[in-house]
Amino acid sequence: MKALRILVLNGPNLNLLGTREPGHYGVQTLAAITQELISLADTLGVEITSHQSNHEGELVDFIQKAGNDSIDAIIINPAAYTHTSVALRDALLATRIPFVEVHLSNIHKREEFRHRSLLVDAAVGSVAGFGPVSYTMALRGITEHLRNKQGD
Ligand code: DQA
């Protein structure tokens, strides 16, 4: 059976993890989080590719490319674009690739403007509030979801 291919996308300011507002986001760097995801992907037998961008249009480009590259699922932490980006929502809907929305912090217990996501109702699921573990939960969850569907 072909290995599942999963794209991991991280939005603006997540390149600063490690030093950025550690009270909300912890002290682990994005490189360390990605490394953990790669090890888990190995264990699960899935392939992952990961990108971070501070630019909305570049994230749209990555999503559109995933459509052409027959990526099976996207794990996305859209960061601030969660709360503002119709463009990311439209790109995800256009490619019809199943996705999981991830947040390090629990956006629902922070400022009110963070409570709303423009993407989440189109997602397979979302994970928020577990720090870096939000990403590993998302990878386990979407892998199991896709495998259950393969078995249908
Ligand atoms: C975030 C939450 C967003 O509200 C914020 O803008 C981020 C990070 C998180 O992972 O908790 O940049 O997506």
C-alpha cells in the first residue's frame, strides 16, 4: 500500500517559537517540533513534508501545490491567519484535501478575537491547547482517519 503523504504548514511568527511568548507557546523551537513529527511519521509509516511561511499568499501556494502533488492530508497551524484568512479557507476548500487545524495554545481561553476560526468548520478536526503535543495528536488522528477511510 502507498504510504500516506501529509503536508505540515505553519503560519506567521511560528518561526519564532522557542523565544516567542513562552507563556502561550512554550520553549520548544519549530525545528524541534518538526523533528518530533518526523520521528512519529516514521513510526506510523507516513511521509511528511513541512513548511513555514509568514506570507498568506505563499501559504495559499503551498496548499494549491499540495492539490497537484496528491497530498493526502494537511496539518495546518494557520497562526494569526486562522482568524482572518478567507484566502486560506478558499484554498483548502478548492483542493478538497482533508485537513486538521492545530494550535499550540487553547485559542478559546484567550482574547475573544482568537475564538473565531475561518477554517475550522471545514476541517476534519482541530487540536488546540496541548503545546507541541497538539501536532503529534493531529498526526495520529489524521493518519487513523485516512486509514479507516482506505479500509472502507
Ligand atoms: C496560534 C494561536 C493564534 O491565535 C496566534 O495568532 C498564533 C499561534 C497557536 O498555535 O496557538 O500565532 O495559532
